[in-house]
Amino acid sequence: MRLPPRHGLVATLPALVSLVLAALAFAGAPGGPGEPSRQRRDAALEESFAAAVDTERLLRTVRELVALGPRMGGTPSGEAAAKDHEQRFAAAGLAPQSVVDPPLRAFQTLSLDAKVAVGEESLALVDGMLALRTAAIPTCELPLLADAAAAPPGSDYALLLDLRALRGAPWPAKAPPRVVLAACEARLDTSTPIASQPRGFQGTVLTVSKRETRWLRERLAGGSPRLSIAASVFDQQASPRTVFADLPSATPDAPLLLFCAHGDSDSGGPGADDNASGDAVVHELAAVFAQLARDEGLALPVTLRFVIWGAEIHSSGAWRQRIEADGSAKRHAAIINFDQAGTGAERDCIYFEPDNLALNAPLIRHGLALGEEYLGDEGFWSECTSNAALGGTDSYVFAPGWQRGGGASDLPALTIFSAAFGSAEEPAATPGFRSRGWKGDAQKIRIDYSRVYHETGDTPANTTELEPWNMAWVTKAAGLLALRVANSPETLAQLLAR
């Protein structure tokens, strides 16, 4: 196991704060001598950064990650993705490293062939997926029924059942179905929600879309369809691998700004938006900052760390334990997380979350200031805001006290995103954080959402390809935020004074 480098962790928190305060004194207070030239330098740097963000490269990263499979931690596609992340960091000119995370139960469908035939007609079932933790099934052919009561005694059969009824289905004690085709409702006719194996059912569960369900019900009403199905799965204890790379500061024991995203998909589906889009943003940041360091001599007083978690929450939680144990948590000035950066159903907006965690105030202030400054410019966002905590993503691992307003072990951590969950959330606007870039209700923030959240339809064609600007906007917002924080010794001192 290779652990994150310690970088001389004998440095104490007071020493770090003294370092940034000394830098502040050297730079001069705002408005003092040299401030106009500093402003010109910083503006030129921001312009160079924004101009280097490549939307086509972001899109290509998503396509290539999705092509590897669901990328769940510990699975074959998860390991393929870890190798891919290493190659991308290396291609950017950085030195990739990895840590092996604690084991978890890893599941991946390795192969699936399912077809329903009636007479000369047939339909390949391709819109759904095996339920998570469902049993593999060898090649077999079964009659497909709409009612378990019609099953011939002592014979195997397949049953078409509504997904909502699946969890509480009263399975016949003596003759449960061998296979359940779970009919799903989703916004897209060819998408199915991700399902989990229901408790108490030992057979195989395959979700089928509205498109497929219509065809099946028509044939069940007038014929005797038969299902042929074969599947193999990977289902065992395995260890995810988290991959990271640094753009180091020349300053020993410099503060860390950590960019991160979970590398697994949305619960086993294709995961283009959730979360190949977040991974693409991390890689784009790494590529652009490395390019600026190489070609323009960029040198920051912070080390930039780029991390792709092997498994959401699980791997970031293991990382948090490591940095607490080795003392490097003190060096983390900020964690900037990306989750669902590639789509949006209603708005063209970027969000900074959460703004109701006191430690995040310096980050949120800088984010809103740059968001308003660039609002509506060519290549930038149409709307921007911060919002109160929603939970459910890796940034909260680093601020476990968020539900009670903050805790002693919290680190400054936020997520920048373009959509969240599968339906709109409307948290109350946090007092003191009203953004001039927000065009909605002044009293509440309407959070945009994905139309295919945790569904098999979360493919590039349905998400990132439709709104490619979202990933570019999130990348620019995060990079500009990092530059402003890195170039503000006062802000660094605030973030480190915990």
C-alpha cells in the first residue's frame, strides 16, 4: 500500500499560519504599493487558465471512462478506471500515486444476454441491467408469465412484475420465479432506475424499460412468450484503489488544495454525469494547471492535489482517517469536490455547496465574487449561486459536523456542481449569501437536477453531450477559485486557522 506523502509533517499549524501571514505582509495590504501590478498579474493568470480549459477534452474523458464500464470500486472495471486515471495524470505531466482502500463488497455484471421471443418475433432486452447483488444465471429458457399463480407446478418460470411491487412481493413459498423482469417507470422510455436485489428473493432480477415493457405486455396478452437469459457477475470482497497526483509547491510543507471526485458510477449504471463528469473536471484541472506550470512558469504557494476516489464515501472516508492519523489534515486548506457536473434539467447554473458551514465562508465568498464577476461572459456561466447543505457527496466526509452546524474536526470542504439528485431540491437561501448571479426566488434556491439520476440512461448522449458547457463552467469556477485562494495569504490563513 502506498500512502500519501507526508511532506515533512513536523510542521505545525501555527507555523503554517505564520508562513501565510508573512506572505501577506510581503505582498502588501490591498491597495498598497504594487497592488495594481499584482491585480494585472492575477487577471492575466485567470485569463490563461480559463482559455486553456478544453470542452472537447472534457467530453472525450467522459466517453472514454463510460466505455470502461460502471467503474464500481473493487470491480474489474473499477481497476481499469484506476489505471486510466493514472495514465491521464501521467499524460498531464504529473506523477500518479495510488492507495489501496479497505475492502468492500464489489459487484459488476460481466456479461448479460436476454431475449424474449413469441413465435417469429423477438426483443433483445438491452435498456436495463441486473439488479445490484442479484444472482448470476446460466443459459436457460423460461416461459414468461404475468401472474405467478399461472406457473405450472414444479417448473421454473420468469415473471414480469412492476418494480414498485418487487420489494414487497409475496413470493410463492414452493414456486418462486427463477427470473423477475422488473418493469420500470422513468422519464426516458429506454432508461431504467438502478435496482437492488430484494431481500428474501434468491433469483435473478433484470430491469426492463417502458419501451420494453410495452412490447412484453402486448405479447403476454396474446401469446406465450419465452425468455432466454444468461448472465455472469463479479460479486466478492475487493479493495478499491484511489488514484491521485500532486502539482507541488516550491514551498516545503505548503498548504494543500485538494480537488476530488468519486470515480465509481451512479450505483452501477453508465454514470456519465454521476460521476464521469466530476472525474473529467479533476483531470481537466490537472491538465490545465500542469500546462501553466510547464509553459508559463506558474508557481503557487500551495500544493494542488488531484484525487479520484475508488468508491464514493468509502474511499474518501478512508483518506480522511489517513490524514488524521498522519497529521496532514492540518495542511488541507480546502477540499473542492465535484459530483454531477455534466447536466441540468432546468437551469444553466453552477452551485457552490454548502454555504451554511462556517468554515466554508472564505471559499464561498471567493466563489460568489468570481461567479458574479464572470457572469454572462462568453464561455462562462449564465447563473451562479451558493446553497445550504444537501449532503450525500464526498465533501461531507471532511466536515462530519455539518448537520449540527459544524464540528471540531471539520475541514473546509465544498462541492461545485451543475445538478443534484433526480428532482429539484429547494433549500432556504442562507442569510448573507445572496448572489447577484442568481435569477430565482430570493428566499430559496432551486437546485437543478438530472433527468436520468441513478438510471441506465445516464449515458453521454443523454447528459454530458447535451450540455457540454456545464463541465467547462465547473472547471473554470474551481480553477479560478483555487487561484484566488492561493494568491490570498489572508484567505489561506483563515482556512488553516482551525
